[in-house]
Amino acid sequence: RNKWPRAVARSASDVWTMRHAVFNQDASCVASCTDRGVRIYRCDTHECCYVDQRTDVRLAEMLFSTSLLAVGGGPADQKLATKTVCVINTAKHTVIREMVLPKAVVALRMNRKRLVAVMETAVSVFELADLSSIKTVETARNIRGTCALSPNPNRNYLALPGNDTHGQVVLYDLEDAHLVCDFPAHKSALSALTMNAEGNLLASASVSGTVIRLHELPCGTKRCTFRRGTYTSKILSLAFSPSGAQVSFLAALSERGTVHIFQVDPMRGKLKEKSISQAAGGILASVLPSVSDIVEQTRSLATIRVPLGCSNAVCSLRAVEQMEEDDEEEDPDAANSAKQVCRSEGSMRVLVLTFDGVLYDYLLENMFNPENSKCTLQKQTLLEGSPPGKGEASMRLRQN
């Protein structure tokens, strides 16, 4: 029986406050902003690869694995609520540009074409090549900085809340920052948004956190609904699997410390059979939309329990390297080849960084085969401290 790993305790001399944490677009690195400065860690080794000693930073955004880093302030403390955004070259430790915005910045997003600074009631869009201002758009009140920017510059979309009381989404095309569409996503206010690597799917969650919905872009049509649970729990983080994966997954981290893993496109994996409930939902769609939405809800493939020692955390997904299963001494036979496919399609690395400074690295294997499935905590590291070593995690697989 797998045991839950315990939260890692800090000594009194090693107490520090984490203000913000973010994974880059390919989950190769994670950045943390604390009262001791900004640090970037490699997700494969958990080693620190960049340190910035500025202590007034409350936000950070990386651009894949490049040397570009954008940092800014936030609204939590007036002394630290800066209106300044700095773009830094981490290789040379130099500031490329410093920009002063009209209001305090609550979120930063970046892709290979655009830098986006989200303020409480406005969004400023910059050309990344020369950091020139493209447009500032007035928005609905967004004190939490909820937003999603497409990692794909060829589908340069930005999703924002349409208001602060209902789950309305507004979608902008950042080629010229024009409004594409707006659509209802949830009944209550939005708490989390994210886009997949291709930029054609948007995942959304509300403050109730019982369901996560997928929407097709740019039209905003609802694609499916995922059921996280029946009790209200705020979704802290949403993350799609990286580009190029044979099967696409979505991770949802809740404030209860659970990470739910959903299969985005069941028709591409092992779960090809359409259930009776899904068929019934399709029949009801034109008659009772609200009832059909409940009937069609899909539950998670797997659930991981993370020992949260604080009220916030972020998560990300990484592909499992195929070489981990390869046998270099002999050619794999047909059965072994089938095992390789099962490993690549039903396996995924799940990364979670809690705001008490612990980076967890889980390996999910054979999610499509409950009899042989397993979840292992490969590594957990106390950032700015010594790694506690390996352990196991608790995982529940959905029974078909």
C-alpha cells in the first residue's frame, strides 16, 4: 500500500516567504519569487540555475528555456505594489528594458511574439522583439490576475475573465489586440485559465472548483466537462501536457492538495468506447443543456495527493522520456514494443511546487491499465535547502 509523503519542515533559520511561482511553457524550469529574491530551478535535477537578489519582485514569467525573464510587482502590499516590469537577460545578468505601467501589475505572460502585463482593470500588450507597446485594453476587474496566453505564436490568443462575478471569458487576438469573442464558461467567477501548447484549447475552472471545462478556440465552443469532485475546492493551477505527446492530458491542482489527471482526447488513447452516459448526454443536449452537461461529465484517470503545507501551489506536466524503458542490448519484440507504447501513452511526470518551497516530482505509469498502474514520488526537494530524498505517493485510478 502506497504511503502519502509528509510535508517537509523548515528550520527556524531557513524561514522565507514565497510570493509567486511559475513553470515555463515546456516545464523544463520553474521560477520562484521570495523575499530573498528570484530563483530559477531545473525541473529534471531540481538544481538552481539562476539567482537574482532583488527582493521586491512578486511576479515572474519565463520564455521556454531561453534567457529571457520578465519580472514585476503585485498588489498585496503597497510598498511592494510596483508598476514596473523588467525584462532581464539571465545569461548576462542584465536588464534589457524597464517599463513603468499606469497601475500595479497582477500577472505577466509571455510567448515568442508578445509580452502581456495584466493589471486589475487593464491589459498592456508589448511586441517582444523590441518591447514596443502595441495596445492597452480596458478589462473587467481582475484582481487575481486570472488569464491565459497561448504558447503558440501562430494562434496568438489571450483569455481573460469577462467580469468578476460570473464565469464569462473574453478572448483577444494579440496580433493587433482585437476582441475575438466572449462566451460563458461557468456560473461563478473564474479562478484558473490555461491554454494547450497548440493554442486551440482553453481549460477553465471557477471558484467552486467542482468541474473543469474545455473550450475550443477561437470560437469558444464547449468541448467537454471534467468532474473534479462534489465538494467545493478552489483550483490553484491548471496545466496541459507538453506539445508532441501521443495522448494529451490536463492536470488540475486543488487547494485540498489533490492533483487530478484527465485525458483531453479519449478518442486518441485507450479509452475509445463511448459510455452510455455520454450518449445520453448527446441526446439531451438540444433539449436540456444543463442536464446534459451533468450527464456528460468525465472523471479523472488518476488522482495524486500532495502534502500541502500552505495555501498555494502550482503544477505542470512533463513527458516521460522513451529511453527510460529502452533496452540497448537487444531488440524489443512485439510484446515489449506494445509495452513501450503503453508507457508513452499512459505515463506522465507530474510536477508540483508548493509555496512552502517544496518541489515534488511524481511519475505516473500505465494509467490506461489499472492492474499495472503505479505512482511514484521520484524526488522531492526543499528549495534553498537539502533534498529529503525519495518516497511514494498516494494515487487513485479511475476504474473502467
